[in-house]
Amino acid sequence: MLTAKEKSQIKSLMEEKLAEAKSEVEALSEATKSIAPDNAIGRVSRMDAIGNKAVNDMALKKAKNKIQRLEYALSQFGTMEFGVCLECYQDISFKRLSAMPEIETCMQCAAR
């Protein structure tokens, strides 16, 4: 069971990580814009830009997913479900929540 101080730390961490993820989405949204065919860059540079765009598209998808998970975790904060493993219903350790505050499973269940 988390102490009041630990809960406060986790909530602050979630809010901080949420703000970081939103900033990352903004930056990646700019980096994933389409490359216009009439853009006068060389063939190799165009292929490199297309490859970079694919990498950035995946990073953008992951960042958006993290925002959703963090927002959900924040919505659950203060309820009996927060900090409890969805699989075994045991408390998730403070150390694990500090590393990934949006996590929904304990180490044992995640390892399975």
C-alpha cells in the first residue's frame, strides 16, 4: 500500500511525464509531415527522409499511446484501483510505479 507521500510523488511524476509526452507529440507531429514530391531534394535524401518519417511515425504513435495511458492512470488516481495489479490484484510497488506510473501490472504478472 502506498503512503500519502508516495502517492503525491507518483501523481506529480504522472503529471510531469504527461507534459513531456505532449511536448514530444508536438515535436514529432512536425517531424512526420509528408515530404512533397516537388521538393527539390536528391533521390537518396528523399529515401532517407521517408525512412526518418517512418521512424518518427512509430515514435508519434507510441507517444500518443503513452498520453492515453497516463491520462487514464490520472483518472484512476485516488480510486481503489490505482496501484493495484489488474491480473493478481496485489499492490504494485512504489519503485515500479515511480519508473512507469501508467503501469497496470506488477512485476510478477508482467514477467509472465
